[in-house]
Amino acid sequence: MRLLSALFCLLSLFAFIDGDCIAQDPSPEVQIIPLNSGVVASFRGLAVRNEQEAWVTGSDGTVIRTTDAGGTWERVAVPDSEGLDFRDVEVLADGTVILMSVGKDTESRILRSSDDGATWKQVLVNQDPDGFFDGMAFDEERKTGLLFGDPVGGRMALFRTLDGGVTWQPIPDQQRPALKTGEYGFAASGTGIEVSGSDVWIATGGAVSRVLHSTDGGETWVAKTTPLRSGNESSGIFSLAVPDSRTVVVVGGDYKRPDETRNNVARSVDGGETWNAATSVRMPHKACIRSLGKQRLLVCGRTGVALSSDAGQTWKTISTEGYYVCAIDLDSETGFLAGAEGRVARIQWGSPTPK
């Protein structure tokens, strides 16, 4: 029966993965176009300003930028960044660029440029020995932003900016959510946090996979346990997406066992109150999930790229190339992917239904 099932999968243009089938789309609605970045680095940070401009960041202080839709890339110099690992980058509406580096002690930093990277100002440096930045996100107005990090004193580290990243203030201890022993965030792609108005969503992993939700900009928090894989230091939620006010989808797995395909996707359809594993989905570890608008979601990781057209209930593998991070510009229906060894690609798709 197992052989017959495998043959059926092949004949039906399906991929046989860990004894289960994941749909392979012979003509996917999303196109992935490989590009030449011109550098060799491990990329984890990615921000798209519009269909022409994108910023990619990664290991050893690497920052590159395109202003011609990925046709060419220029390397952006960041002073005193040798050895830093830039795991997140945000581009604000006015073009301001915010960089986040990760690491213990002062290796976790926030830098800001308001002149397309010609000059940079260091605006926040971690001072706690236990501190480790994990990700940041800004609201739609691109002025209010939140940064989260590994627990300090048993509570998640949180910083807020109200002026587009010019200044950052720590959220008071009593307002920071308490974490369980061995629970923390992953700085895999900077997408373990999402901010939408006064709603803030943050994903965790390690000992337990939870989603922390605030409806008042980070003043108070409610934590909900998800069925996503957890229980050791390499497993948990790596990324989340909130395509609408009721739907939240999380992805991850165990990065040390990336080919394990069970319990790596979970969904909530009631605003994060309850969670259900996507039991019919057998998806290997993924590091990033982003919304393409409407019901469409894109995930990527070292195990490839997959697309969902029904808010995460079913998935189609559209590429087996490994990418660590993706970022989207919904207005132009384009985006980018980035990963190891300087790999970058452009994403483009059509609009069969209104967003």
C-alpha cells in the first residue's frame, strides 16, 4: 500500500514526504525568479519598500539594497558592524531604515539611517547579560514599533518606539509577559512578531510554543499555548502571520530536525483564542510565513517554499530551493526571498480575486 501511495503521488504531481503527500503545483500562481546578489552571506533580514526597492541583511554586518527590482544590488556600508549578524530590517514609509543585530550582550543592537544608508546612528544597545534581540515590527503608520527578545528576569524583553525608531524605551517589568522556564523567541527571520494598530502578536518556542497577544499596544498580554512542535531548545514557532482580524497562522518545527513534518503548522480562526494543528499538512521546518493578501500565504525555509490559498489549511510546494526569509509588498503584488550563501529571489503573483 505504501508503494501504491507513492506511485499515486508521483502520477498526480505530488511530492512524497515522510510518507505523506504535499501538492506540487505544475503552474503555480506565484513565480520565483532567482537573482544574483553579488555577495556571499547568510541572509535573515528582508524588507520591501515597494516593487523596486528592497533591503537584505545578514551575517558579518552584510547589508545590500536594490532600487531596480533586484536587477542589481549595492552593498551598504555600516560602520563598526564587522562580525554583527543583522537578523531583521524594517523600512519605514519615509525611507528610514532600521537594522537589528542579534547576539549576547552588546551584539544585540538597533541602528537607524534616514539617508538611504549613507550614515547610521546606533539608537539601542542591549545592556543585560541575558538579553538577546529576536525581532521587531512597526504598525501601519510606521511610527510605533515593538522589539522583543529572550527573557530577562523571567519576563520577555520588550522595547517600544513612538517616533519611528529614533528612541526606544523598555516596557516596564510588570507589563512584560512572564515566560516559562526554557521558553524564548527565535531570531530566525525577524517575523516572530506582528503589529497591527494596537494589536501585537509574538511567537515563542523552546519548552512550549505559545502566542502572546496584546490588544492595547503591549500594556497587557494574554498567552495561548499552540499545538506546534516544542519541548527542546531547537523547536517551536519561528514565524507568524495575521492575514485578517480572526485568522492567525504559525509555522516552525525543529531546526535541528528539519525534515520532521508533523505539527509544524497551526491555525486560529477566532483571533488567537483557540488553536488547532493542521493535522492533514505534512510540512518540513519553515522559518518564515507572510501573507500575500486575501487567503494566500507563503512560507519558506531551508526546506523550500510553499503556498496556501486557503489561509493555511492546505499547501502547495512551489520551490525546493532553501530561503530563510521572505517579505511582501501587497500594493505591487511583488516580494523577495533571501537565504544562505547570498541567495536572493524575486516573487511575483497575479490577482485572481480582490484583496
